[in-house]
Amino acid sequence: METMEISFLGLFIILSLLCIFVMYSEHRKKRQLTRELSFDLKTELDFQTLSPSIISQLLYGRGVYTRHIISSLFNLVRKRVLVFCKDDTAETYYFSLKGAVTEASAEHEKFFIDWMLFDVGKEGVFHSDDLFYFTQNQETREAFIKQLYTWEKIMKNELEDKGYLELFPTYKRVLLGLSVVMVVLGSGLFLASPFLSILYVLAGITTFIMMMTYSSMTKKGWTEYVKWERFSQQLKDATKKDIDEKEWLTTSFIYAIAFGLKNNYLEKIPIKDASKYEIRQEQLPLYFALGSGTTAVSLEGVEMVDELEALFEQILSPIASSSENDDFVSETYE
């Protein structure tokens, strides 16, 4: 092997070790932070500050799905920004601003209300049928998809504004610089040493890919990520006794939907026909007290949620499928 090749091989090893060191250091910081964080039960302040759709974005990355929309509707009812009502004449449920006792404060919630209750719905009222009729027209369907993307962008911007995400962290800039240097050197070595050329280019491309897939979270964002990831695990492991308390029943149900844990959640609670009972219609899920002092979720309420999910899935599933190869669902924040 010639002196030049030995020199460039040595440089390649140095650059590769630098890449490994940068990635390992970032990973080590997060592991250290995770170990230092104590497990704290979530309080109402946490639930008021961070909506389920925002937390779902932080935990699972980009892309907006049925669970984001359903949990947002239900969470706004829980916060009394919206009112959940039953239309007895049509035997359907709807969401309304009329009778609400507070207003949305977060930008993504304000946008969501305007979008869902005024664009899709009518005059501050959203029936599930509104979505079906709104998306029958090609023009309005495209408008719905555009608003969906806009809502996602607003949530991402809020995560950045809160300091949970950084658009292009320092360590990513370092990795990008190293990958560019490797590719440039590899291209220049193509005639002199094809083997080293391929080695440099492949290493540069690999570094670039890893840079793109690595987390954009700040220390503050990772702290919240770990806390809410533990909360998600708490929902998975919760027993019937843990979620029987009324306020916890409502809150945990909404976040279970946002985290994709609805079915797991409902397995822990009795589901009964509520035709003979008085149902709490201002809370979700629709529940009632049994004679034993425990709580059951109404079959009617579960079916209502399932129907609402199915309706949104008809619209959103084709969008998600067509976006598998673009950046709408390509990056996660973890």
C-alpha cells in the first residue's frame, strides 16, 4: 500500500472515530439524563399544559393520524373548551362551542377548533356526519388534507417554541460536516484509489443517514419525553383499581387514545349496556356508577368512539399510505 493510501486510510479512521464519538456522546447524555429523572405522577397542571396530540407528536414523531384528532376533540371537552352533546332526534353525538366555560389557549387548539367546528362543521358545531359530507367533494377533501398538514406544522412549531425540539442541533451540524468531508474526499480518490473512494463515500452516506434519523430533542425535550414515555407505560400497566377514580378515568382514556392504547385501556374496565343508567355525558368516555361503587363504561360510548375513529380512518388512512415515502411520516423525534 502506498504512503498516500496509508495516509488517507488513517484519515478515514480518524473521521470515522469522530462520527462514532459524536453519536455516542449524544446517546450517553440521554442515558445519563434518563437515569437521573425520578418518576413523578402526572398532575392536572401537566395535562393542562401539554395536550395529548402535542405529547403524541413528541413521543412518536411526525405524522397526524386519527388518534391525534379524536384525543384532541375529547381533551377539549375535558378542559371544557368544547361541550359534548347528544342529538336525541338523530341519536348521534356532536361537539359544540355553545355552553363552553373556557377558551383554548394553545395555538394548535385554536387552529383545530376553527378547522373542525367551522370549516368542517357549521357555526361552532361538529357532527360526525359533517366530516363525511365535507370530504365528498374533491376540492374540499384536498382542503381538509392541507389543513391536516398545517395543523401538524403548528404542533411542531409549538414543540420548538417550548424548547423541546431544535431544528438543527449542534451535533447534527458536526455530523453533516463530517459526512460532506467524507463524500468529497471519496469522490476525489475515485481514480487514485477506488477502494478508499468507496469506503469514504459509503461512510459519508451512512453518517448522513444516521444524522437525519437521530433525535432533534433538546435536553428539556428529552426530559419531557422520558416522563411521558413512563406515563404511557403506566397506562399500559394500570389495573382496574388504578383507573376507577372518575377524573383519572377521563384523563387516562383520552391519553390512551392519543398513545394508541385505547383497546388495552378498555380491557381493564367493565363495559355495559347503559340503557337503564344515567350517563355522564359531559365526560368521556361515557361512564356510570355501578351499585358496588365502581365505574363502568357504557357500550354506547365505546361504539360512538369506534364509529368516530372509523370515519376518520376512511379519510386519513389513504393519506398515511401515500405518505410512507415522503417526509410527512419519515422522521421521528426520538
